Amino acid sequence: MRLKVIQAGVARHADCVNAVGWSSSDEVLSFGDDQRSLKWNMINLEAAKAADLPQGFYATCMHFFPRGLSKQNDVFAVATTDGKLHLFSRTGKIDRSVEAHKGAALCVRWSADGTGILTSGQDGTIKMWSRQGLLRSVLATLPSPAYSCAWNGHANKILYTCGESAYIKSLKMQVAPLSWRAHDGIILCADWSSVSDLIVTGGEDCRFKVWDSFGRVLFTSSLHEYPVTSLSFSPDGTLFAVGSFNLLRLCDKAGWAHSLDILSTGSLMALSWSPDGTQVAAGTAEGHMVHAHIIERRVSYRNLDVVQTKWNAVEVRDVSSEVAHELLETKERVTRMCINFGHLVLVTTKQCYIYNDQNWNTPVLVDLKEGAVSVIVQTEKVFLLADGAGLYVFGYEGRLVCELKLPNSALGSGHHERTVALSADTVAIVDKIDPSQIHVLDPQTSKNQGDGKISHTGEIEEICLSQSGNLNSRLLAFIDSAGSVHVAMIKTFGKVARVAKLGSLVQRICFHDQWPMLAGLQEGQLVVWPAPSIVFDHRDLLEKTTITKKVGQLGRFPELLNFTQNSILLRRSDGSLLPSAFSPFPAALLTHLEESKWDNAIRLCRHMNDDALWAMLAGLAMQARNIYAAEIAYGSLDEIEKVEFLRDIRNEKDKDVKAAMMTMLSGKTAEADVILEKAGHAFRALMLNVTAFKWDRAIEIAIKHPDLLEVVIGYRQRYLQEMGRQETIDKFLKYQSQVEIDWTHIRQVIANHRAKED
């Protein structure tokens, strides 16, 4: 991936260009120190006068109203050297001007939701304004000029800089701002991605640095020859551009550089990304307008490699064949592409091209609504597109299946691949207002799927859905802000939604494209849970099934790109790709079990004699109620007590008792107790709680069946005598005076109940 840079031969501004912004995907507005405002056609770099400016209008910064919150992206705010904040209307005229700062107003930023404006000035103050330009509050007063400020994605925190320090202030809690020394020189520019939640800063020390939202440094660049004068994150948060003297650099969010272009235009004073995230406009100190667009973007799937060679063309190669080669051209500029499940989806500024890997000559065309597509998620049968207005599910034949709608949730704003997941029958979306909630929808009807919503205690950062099986076995995995990975069942048959924790300190997760195997990156190693559903019923087997593999130094920003066939593709923090081979035997075992070939599955486990495979077989056999296979698997794991218990289950004739015993083997004593009591086996339920020392529940059952009171009180007294304790439970104190303990009679009662239930 790199930038292809184009610039006009003659500078149209007579002086420095300090403010640029995109009004549409092909039109840029610029303000220069020559007191001129120009509107640029970025296709041919032709410029025309945009607006009449008042005398003494010297712009320092501009920012457009957030794309996707209005049909036309032509409402913008401009800060000027006389300390004013100007709000321009859709007609290009100044709608309102307010005295914002003493001295120059240096930076202006709209919040992501468009409800507020943030400004910083030469007087060192940070101020927040309403959408109409009314002062809401003075957020900070600093001793020297504040050159930059920014909002986070939820508009509840702000970033601002002063001198060599950076500050993060919460707008929701009355706490002191987080501050740290970020550079060895004055910080000239900063940006905060609303999607990736990363911060990038640049300064006079000739470096740029990447930070997390807690002020911890994640990347420090090498020393440049000149100060970093401008930088900006792309709308999807995956890239950022850095400008310096005669230099334009394209960087991954992790900090490493995709490309470096040497210019002859002087310092780049302002950078702005197009709404689709494929173009960069830069204003320079010599009055030039620089236009750059991304080329050589690459995606791959199995043996297919797709590279964008031109702004409107991609090249498809089959790496398994020397002659298989296709050149696909579009009418408009390609803004995003994705290939999975045998289909290539190309999105341009106006249309979506859908290619089948069996026929590259006749794509299906779909006209798109106005708005830049930011997310493409594919499954075997349908795919999802997200733009600034909403989320849409399409079939590969080009039919719009459904437009997803959620109440009280900003569906179309700020979503990315980590917060949207799709399978054949389920769409999962992290709520943008409350990130601890996951909405689960039917992609065919947009109605609630399964339990409708999954709630968690912490903020959710990444989600993914299993692709195999049906809705009853569909799994959702997610990572929270603490780095813990959890798995949840989409449909729980009326029960409370079941969510279980798989591991901690996990950075990225990905399901296999064919089987419900989950891969994750955990503390410098690759972790695979080949049967994560086991955690719900047999957590003790989970650790035995988990497969780990050391993969070396991955850095702070490793990516788990895909998990397909017997290979997992990783990307290190330095950008290098690392394919990692994975054992084919878990997938082979799952294939046998899906086809109900239990004998073949047992034969495979015996041949490999691997504890992980035996544990998989034991857990999945218990889920399928195949006691015979479970006995063999537990025997191979040397868990003799479970083998004997399974033998008792197999010999049990009462189906309710058998179901309760299976539930007990899963460690769910409370559920087994309920099953037994409802089936009329009160004595078994009582003895189950007595052996588990659950005395409160045992006395409750005995009260319902008075002939069992003597039994439970007798066992309770024996327990207290052996432990040397006094009775403290009120119900036992109440009923023990009403019962005379006679162990001969107790044994007779037990014998009678056993004979009756047998």
C-alpha cells in the first residue's frame, strides 16, 4: 500500500495554506494566508473561488461537520488569527462569528456526534461551544498556546496539548486531567481516532508518536530532518498521514510506514482525509494543494491475491497458478474491497461490484446510496455494508436483503470490522452509545435474534461470530476492555443468556471460516480453542482442549487477519505477514462428528493419542449425549471416576434421572436438583444436596416432604459433630426440636425411598 501523489503545476494560493477540508468525495475547500478561499476539483486539480471573505480573514484551521450526520458535508467551522470562530453555512457564507480567544484561535474540531465544537487558542484556553456557536464552558486554561485539540469517539473526553505536554480530560467525571510529557519540543499537531481510539502527536522534536487512550506510548518514530507540522487519522482509524517539510508519509495505525513521498512544496501545514478514506489533501507553506490517493491496497483469501493497481482497477492472481491472472476495472474510484468465501466485493464511490471467483467477467452491480462505505463483512451466503447512514445486508446476487435498524443507537456512525459481525443467520453489533451492549439481529428481517441483546459488565472492543452450523449452535465471541475473551450462545431456548470466559489478556480473535474453532493472540502466543462451546457444560475440559503455539515477537499491534483451512495469517506490529500452520486433526475430528461418524472420530483420536483431541471428543460427545464415546474419551484421559459415573448413567433406566446425572457431570448441581424434584425424585434431590453440603436447599426439600426431615436433620447433626461446630441455620434450629433422631429409622426411610424410586 502506498500513496500516489499529484500536485498542481502552479500554486493557486499566493501564500501559505493552513486549512483544507473535503466537502465531497471529489471536492476540497482550502483557505490561505492570501485571504482567499478556493474550491478544488480533485480529479483535475482545477480551482475556483469558493467564497468572499471579510478583510483580515486569515484561517488557521477548519473542520467539516461529521460526515454521515448530514446529507451534504458542507457545513464547517473555521478558526482565524484574530481569535474568532466562524461557522459557515451550506451556501458558503459566514453564518455566525464569535470572539473565541484572545490572540489567534489555533484549532477547531467538531465532536463525532456533531453536537459540540472544541477550540484551542494562543491564549492557552480550551473552550467548548454549542452547534450554534454559543459558549458552553472553558475546559482548561494553560500557561502557553495550545496548538491542537481533539475529541474521542464517544465525545466524553478531549485531548489537548500545550508546550511539550499532552492532556486528556474527561467531560463526564470531575477528575483532574491526565497529563504527560509527550515530546521533547513543542507539540504542533495531534489527532484522536474515533474508531481505533488511538492518539497520534507530532512536534518540534521532529518525531511523531502513537499513544493509547491512557497516555501510554505505543510507537515512537525515527528522527525526521524537520518538525512534524501536520497529521490526521483516516476515517476508519486504520491509517494516518504525517506531513513535514517536503515530506508526506502514510502510516499504519501501529506507526510503521506504508510509504514515504518526497515533495518540493515546502512544509505541509494542513492534512485532510476524504470521507471514503482513500484520498488525502494537503495544503503547503508555498501555497500548493497536494492530492494523494491510496494504491496497491491488498487483500487475500486462500490462493487468491487481490491488489489495487490503479484508482479504478484491481488485479486478481491465483498464486497456485502461473497463468491465472485477471484485471478488473471499474468506472469510478475503488474505495474498499474484500474477498472471502469465493466472492470479491469491490466498492466504488457510486456502485458495488460483486465478483464470483468462478467467473470474473460478469460482475453483479449494485447502486449505492450517498455515503462512504466503511465496513464490508462477508459470509458464505450474504455480506454486509456499512456507511455513514446505516447498515445493509446484501445477497451475492445483488439483492438488498435487509436494512438494519436499531432504536436509540447510532448504527451508521463509527462502526468498523471489530464492532460488527455477521453469519448466515445472525448480525451482531456493538452499541455505539453503550459499548457494553451487543445487539443481536436477524439479517433477513432486522428483528431480534435469539435473546436479542447480550449485556456485559465492561466495554466491548471486538466481536466475531462462528460461521458453521445453525442458529442453535451459533456462538459469539468478544473481547472486553480488560482483554478478557468471552463466548456467548446466541439462542438459549428461553434461559438466561449464557456467557462464559475463555481467557485473559487476549488482543485479537477470529473464528475459523468453516468450523467453530476460535483463534486468539495472547501474550505473544497463538491460542486456539478448537471447541469453545465445551466451556458451557464442561469447563474442566476447556484447558485440555486449548492449543497454544509460540509465534515470536508480535509487538503491540498484532493483527489476526484470517483463520482458514489449516493456516492462521498474522501481521506483526511492524507490518510483516506471518502465516502460521495449524494442526488439521481438530478440523478432521469436527468433520467426523458433524457427519455422526463416531467410530471414525474415536479411531482418529486413538491414532493420534493426543489429550487435546480426546478432551474435544469427551466434551462434544457429552453435548451430543453419546455416552459410549464419552466413556472411551474419559478413559483415555485417565479420569476413571467419570468413566464409572458414565457407566451408571448408561445403566439408568429413568430418563429424568439420566438427564439429571448428565447435568451433574457438567458440574451443575442446582440444575440437576431441579430436574430431580420436578420429576418426583425428591429423595434423590435431597441426597444430592446433602452430599454437596448444600444444607439450605436440602432443608427446603425436606420441609416440602416431611417424611424426609429426620433424614436431613440426622445427616446435618452428624456433620456438625464431625466438624465440631454448633448449629447456625435458623430452619434447622426450628425443626430439630420436632424430630427425634433414630438412625435405625433413618436407614429404613432411606431404604424405602430407594426401593420406591428404583
